Amino acid sequence: MAGTSLPGFQMNNQNYLPDVKAQYERLPYPPVNPLDEHRRLQRTWLEDLPMINHYCFGGRQTFTRGFRVLVAGGGTGDATIFLAEQLRATNAEIVHLDLSMASIKLAQQRAQIRRLTNIRWVNDSILNLPHLDLGRFDYINCSGVLHHLADPDAGLRALESVLAERGAIALMVYGAIGRTGVYHMQQLLRLANEGCGEEDKVRQAKEVLNALPNGNWYHRAGDLYGDNDTDAGIYDSLLHTQDRAYTIEELHAWLGDGHGFTLALSDVNRGRFPYLPELTLGREARQLRARLPSMSERARHAMSELLMGDIIRHNLYLTPDADAQALYGQADFIPFYFHEPLDPKALAKMFEPKHGALTILAHPHLGLTAAVDAGLYAGQVLGHIDGMRTFGEIFNQVRAGLAGRSPLPDNATLFADFAPVYDLLNAIERLLLRHVICR
């Protein structure tokens, strides 16, 4: 049968670029040592189930009703293993599809070490998805694949053909502005490597990387690119035969205008922050900051990408419904801290009422400094967040602490008062939502 990984199986349909397939058979990507599974689980940013639930399923997905996942172009298995481990105790099925059998074998070794039995392995091209009879999927991960196709839109259409009606796609494609130095290096190495064999190309690339002048854009970017410590990484980043990148404006036009998807952006470790000029533009630019609320979302995203200059990959969720994200303002939703340990007591103190003054949140790891109006009750709300209480229950506790005051704030007042702080912490994905049914 087509799409199996039985020993000796060869793909029947040649719907792929031969040079790309040959590269990943020779240099599986990302490079992994399966034995590392004995000591740690490799997380991937978009595949945390709480993130998927918040952004793609309105915070109401329990992942217990035959949830189906496709990892399209799963490579050596980072996303597949992380998802399968999280879904181990459910009846979910994960389908790992990849062009490279060498990559699949490494992913299978990782799964065997973890004794994961909820993965189905398919050796084929994503362009063949409409013909593989794999069924429909609630969630599709396609990370670092479409930008290596001769026709990325054909790949997206293939993914759409197997997406469930209210399903979601997690996508990673290269960022054109952040990867400027990469494309300078690619052009340089094409000139340098003309007529060289494959092994000589990698060897020469290493020599060139060690001999760059200080003014070279790739060199000046320092650790921004960070994929040149292995042969597979060097080849994938600097010697790939099929590679393109996108600005955020191009993604809005392609994915939003062209396919009707709603885009939810999430930069690794930083959330939406790099795309929000209200957080990335210095407060000294008062005239422009005053105009931001009247600008379109697309224009603000494009402005911030240019301001930051360091978005090398666009990570985003695509949903067919504009209301797929968990919405703030409902009493039966549970707020919870995510991505780093946060001390509710310390947050409560930080966001105590300032009586007209703004609270400054400085996050050195993110490079973020933001000013926010903490209102009257934000500190108390933050102090009661434990990942189990709903907003309604938290607000009741806030009111209990205000005993003797009159009138007590109702839920609408508390939601409005807490909104600026929620918006800031949610923008950096340190505060997410799920419905009470997922408690």
C-alpha cells in the first residue's frame, strides 16, 4: 500500500524534488541522537497542547475524543515525539509523514525508546496527501517544509485537502527580513562551490564561515542563525537547493487573503510580542504610537517585523474560523500561567494599584520593557490564579477580600480592569486560557 514504512518499500509516486529528497536521505534533519530520549524530551514551541487548545480550539479541546494529528514533513521526529508523548494516555493517533526514509528511521528509534505506540509512519511526499487515504486531521503540523517546495501553495492545498472542518494547521516558514544574512551567504557559497562535490561544498562552507570579515551581515548577526554546528544544519541553512522566505505581509496575502485562514502568530519564546509595535516601538516615538490604534493589524505586524529585524522564522497557527482562539471576558474560563514559572505573590505585588502611574514590566530574556496600567484589582486577580480556578471563582475571591466595601465590583468591571494586564501577559504567552471543561 502507498504510504507505508515497511522494509524495502519505495515510493511509487515521484511527486518531489529529487535533490531535496537526496539531501535529507544523506543528512537527516534536524540532526538527532535517538539515545537522548533516555535523558530528556525535546519540546517544540507550537506543539504544547495548552497552546494548541488556546489558539486553535477556543480553549475547549480535551484531546480525548479520537484526536487526529498529522506531522507533515516530520523529519527526524521532534514534533511527532513531543505530541505523541503528551497524547500517550489518550486514544489520539499521530501520523508522521516524511519524504526521507533515513529521517523516519531515526524518528522510529526515538519512539521505540519511549515505547510510544500511537504513531503511524508514512514515507511519502506531502504533495501526495490527497491520494494517500489517510483521513481527516484535527491538527496538522508542517514546520519548515513548504518553503522547500517548488510550489509552496501546492503543498498548502495538499494540507487543506486532509484538514478537518474545524481543524488547525501549525506552520513554520522562513522570515525574509530576519534571514537577510543567510541569503547573502547562500549566494556567496553558490559562487564559491560551483563545480564542487557535495562533501566539498560542506567543507568549503565551514572554511568560509570561519573566515568572514567583520562587516559581513551573516557574521554581524552573531548567534541569530545558530544552525551551523553540524553538517546537516549547514547544508539545510546555507546550501539548500530549494529555499524561499516570506515577509509577514506576504503571509497575510497568501494565507489570509488567498486561503481565508485566520493567522495567530507565535514567535519561539516570545509569543506575539515581536509582531506588536505597541511593544517593540520605543515610547519616544509618541506621534507614531498615537497612530497605531488606527492602523490595520497587517500594517502593524509589518512595521514591527521591520523594527525588530530578527524574526528568522514565522511560527503561526492557521484556523478556518476567526473565533478559534480562546476569548477573554468569560467567567467560565480558567487563566493559567505558562512557559515559565511565575510566582503569583510576586506578580500580585508587582501589579499593585499605582493610582495613575504605570507599572513597568521588564523581561530581560525577551528584551521586552512595557508599561501597563495595573488598574485597581489586577494584582489581586494575579495572586489568585492557580491554573484551576475560573475567572468567576477568582473574581469571587477578589470580592471576598474587599468585604466591607460598597459597591463591590461586578464581573464586567473586573474583566475591564484586568484587561490591560491580561493583554500584555497573553501577548508574551505567559498567561493562556482554557474552558472549565478542560479542568
